[in-house]
Amino acid sequence: MPTAPVVNIDLPAFGAGPHFCAGAGIARALIAEIALPMVFDALPNMQLAGNAKITGWAFRGLTSLPVRW
């Protein structure tokens, strides 16, 4: 089975408190409605290969999500 390359992407964060991005909800909705279905269609056998790692307070989010296909 070929292995996929590890891709590290620095994504802009949405911040927290009074500096929270007003467009964060729209951005997350677009990711959920457009990007994720495209990934799932392209990789129908994709499944979790370990535990997701979520860190942070002001910039809380996934820092690792191991998958295999």
C-alpha cells in the first residue's frame, strides 16, 4: 500500500474574545459544505488511523488528525 505524504498546512486562526473573526462561522460552514464532501468523495475508504489532537484556548482546533485510505 503506498503511503501518502505528510502535509503540514499553517491555517489562519479565527482568534478569540473581542478579536474573534466575524466571518469564522461562514468559513467553517463553507468548509463543511464544500471541502469536506470533496475529500470524502475522492477518498471513499478514508478512516481514522488514530486519535485526533485538539489543542489551544484562543486558537483552539485540530493539530493532528491521522487518517488512512
